[in-house]
Amino acid sequence: MNSKLLLADKKPISQLLVLLAFVFVSVALFAILSLVASVFLFDINIMSPNGLTDYTNPNVIAALKFMQFWQALGLFVFPPIAWAFLVSKNRMEVLGLKQTPNLIYVALVALLVIFGQPLINFFAEVNQSLVLPEFMSGIELWMKQSEEQAAIITKAFLKMDGAFDLSLNILIIALLPAIGEELLFRGALQPLLIKTAKNKHLGIWLGAILFSAMHMQFYGFLPRMLLGAAFGYIYFWSGNLWFPIFGHFINNGSAVVMAYLIGIEKLDESAETIGANSAVMVLVSAFVSSVVMWFFFKNRRKESIIA
């Protein structure tokens, strides 16, 4: 049997289990190797009390960025590619990367992400105001502590002193996650979930939930899930993964650039939550987002979307 087609005739659930096995093995391997490499490359002592938590140490931040880069490759990039090699000879096609996207629809994705920010910020505010029942107070405390720790790391990562730091963050926080996370969650995982569940909507929303949960930032769970679902439907209707990749990049990249501009005092911090408390902006955002999604739905799987 051709090893490249080892999973071609297997049931979706079997392919899904293999994909998940690739994810766990790959991320564990890359995490260990990147940690060992960081010790030697950045001269850090991981056995010290502070270890990798001294965010005032430039070497620690450099090591964390180095590890994040390689762990992202191990978690998001290599597993779906390995899965595709076992599923089909047409790997680019099975991952939704074969078709060149029409620039008009690329512009529509950009419009969705940019004008969708007030709506996303509104749901972020709703998410942050949620309070769990008293009997789940322990879980809520853990979620808040996790969120605070993530905020500290994010702030340290987004401290940029110049063009090099900005470019590096765009690579690590915007470009690599845009490609890798879309490859895994939309390119590989979503079709398998749809086939396993035998329901396109259930598969898309399950993928969006897993996508949001993976970030382990619970007070941003709702807006991230909605964005993941939007990208999921765009991919399902178009069959072209480049659209969600581009949208993901614009979303993350704009946040990096905004943090940089705030850091050099060219932009006010309020820009990060623009429109969240404005009913008019939220309604306009919802309208524009709905129109863009309607265009993708109307032209689903038609040649007009593909150049």
C-alpha cells in the first residue's frame, strides 16, 4: 500500500484520532526540543526560582518567543501537513490551499475583520462580565488567575522597542498563528468534525469552540469562538483556506500594530476596545459583518470566488 494514502480509505473518526495523535506527539517533541535549545541559546536557568517567569529579563522574553515559534510549528503546522500526506495525493487541495483567492473576496475578508471589531469588542465585554455560579467559584478563580498570567505574558511580548521587535511579533503572533491555526482547525479538523458529526453546522461550531478553548483565555472565549465560526463558514462556503488565513492575519496583525502604536504614544489605549460601548457602532459592525457573510454564502463554491 502506498504510505501516502495510508488513511485515504479510513473512516473520518479514524482520521480524526490520527490527527489528534500527531498533534500531541508533535507539540510534546517540539516543546522539549525548543526548551533545551533555549537554555543554551539564551543562557537562562530554568531551575532557578524565576526560571522562565522573569519577564523583566530580555533573555527570558527572547527564549519564550523562540519556544512559542517552534511550539506553534509543532502544534499547528506539522500535524495537519502530516495528516494530509496520509489522506490524499492532492495535499494542497485537501487542505484548501490549491486555489488562488479572488482579490475582491480577500478585500471582503479584510472588511469583515476591520469593521467587525466593534462587534467583537462588544462580545468581549459581555464575556468578561459573566459570573459563574457560587459552586463553581474555584473554577472561576482558576480562570481569573490564568487570564491574569496570560495578560502579563502578552504585555511582555508586546513591549516593542523598534521595527525589529514589531516585525518579530508580526511573525510570531500574526503570521505563524494565521497559517498554522487555520491549517489545523479549519483545513484539517473542521472537515473531519463535519463528516464525523454528519452535520455541517455542528462541525463548524465544534471546531470554533475547540479553537477558542485552545487559547486558554476564558474571558475572551466568546468573541474568539464567534470569529472562529465566521472563518469556519467562510472556508466551508468557499473551499479556500487562504480566506480565513488572511482574515486571521489581519485580526492578529492589527492587534500587534495597535500595541506598537500605543507603546510609542501614537495611539490611545481606548482604541483596543473601540465601539464596545457604542450601540450605533456595534449595530453598524453587525450589519457589515452580516453583509460580508451573506456574499460568501450567496457565492458558495462558485467559480466567481476563485480567480
